[in-house]
Amino acid sequence: MSKKLQLLAQVTPGSIYLPTPNLPKALDLPRMTLKQPVPDVPAYKPMIIPPSDLEAPEGVKTEEEEKTETPAPPSLKIPIIDIQMPIPETAVVVTAVTTAVIAVTTTTVTQSLFEPIKKKVQKQLQSKVDAWKKKRKEKISLTKSKENEENLKKSK
């Protein structure tokens, strides 16, 4: 008998036959060692913040700061409606006046420079539009005359 049949004959009825596999021996691999990582820890100087309710100890003289009062901004009194109107600072007025003068000057100069150019361009465009209208009128009259000739031929 073959080996398998002998094994099957030894199995008692009702039991399960599980063959054992023939596995090769495991490979002998060298153990890998890894270096332990070293962290780069950030360093900073601690900042000391005093508490909000910090007071000087008794017996310590405090320095008194000189407080200068700022003068009230100049204002203009309007007598009829009895209102105090604040007058702006000189720098603000100078900036506003300078900007206004430059804007008016620029507009006046550019208008005098572009007016002749505008007139020439307008004349050229008008002549092109007139020529286009004339050609269109001629085409329309030609097509009407051809239609009239065809209608006359059909009616005969």
C-alpha cells in the first residue's frame, strides 16, 4: 500500500484527517538596529509679564509724569445757527487745495489738446458713414430695378 492509503487506514471513522505540511526552515536574517531619533527641541527666552493688579510696595516713591494738555482744536462759531464748526488743520487744507488745482488744470489742458483731434476723427468717421450709406442706397436701387424687370418679363 502507498503511504496515503496507510494513513487513511489508520484514521478511525468519524475523525478528520489533517495532513501535516512539510515546510522549509526559516531563513536566518540578521537583526536590523535603528538609531533612536534625536528631537530638535526649540528653545526660547521666557517672557515675564507682570500681573495686572501689580502695585508698588509701601514706602516707594512713584515718579510723577508731566501731563501736557493739548489745546482744543480751532473752531469757527456760526452765529445764525449757533454751531461750532471745527476748522481743519493747515496740512489738510493745503492738500485739498493742491489736489483741486491740479485736477482743474489737467482737465482744462487735456480738453484743449484733444478738441482738435476729436473734430478731425469725427469728420473722417462721418465721411465713412456717408459713403457706406450711399453704397447701400445704390445697391437697394439696383435690386429694385432688377426685380421690376423680372416682374415685367413674368407678366408678358
